[in-house]
Amino acid sequence: MRAILTLVLALACLPAMADGDAREAGLAALGELGAANGTALACRQSDNAGRIKRLVIELAPKTRAWGERFEQATNDGFLAQHRDGATCPDAGAVGADVDRIEARLRALLGTS
């Protein structure tokens, strides 16, 4: 009887764990989008930066955690571009990264 109760409780926790995993995956993808935004801003790629801004407004949940993740990743990406003395990637390459991240975010967040 105790084993059955343990199994039932474990199975009941699965959806919550899956939701948490999906949230973390979404936050990670949003962090990647923020890093791309930082690069676009540092490299003066206004088309990419504008597109990223529209995607965040459309896709990201309007919560403090999501906003902070995007903002921190944007700052980190911007500073890394200048600190490391890296050459700016081609706008098309940044756009392709944004395409990939957008698709993943849409899949994770269940938007079309």
C-alpha cells in the first residue's frame, strides 16, 4: 500500500516538474535572445534589435523573472562585444540566430 501511495505521489509531481523544465528552457532561450540583442545593439544592427524587441513583447511572459533574464542577457551580450574586442558578426548571421531562437521559444511557449 505504501509503495502505491509513493508511486501515485511521484506521478502527480511529474506535470509540475515538466512545467518547471519548460519554464527553465524558455528562460534559457530568452537569455539567448537577449545576448543576440546585446550583440545587435553593440554592432548597430537596428533591424535585428527592433525585431528582437518585437519578439520579446509578443512572446515573453510579462513577469519580472522573464524581463530580468532578457535585460541581463542583453547587457552581458553588449558588454562582451566591446570587452572582448570581437568583430561584429554579419547582420544576416545574427538574424539567422534570431530565427532559430524564435522557433525554439514559440515551441516552448506554445505560440504559433
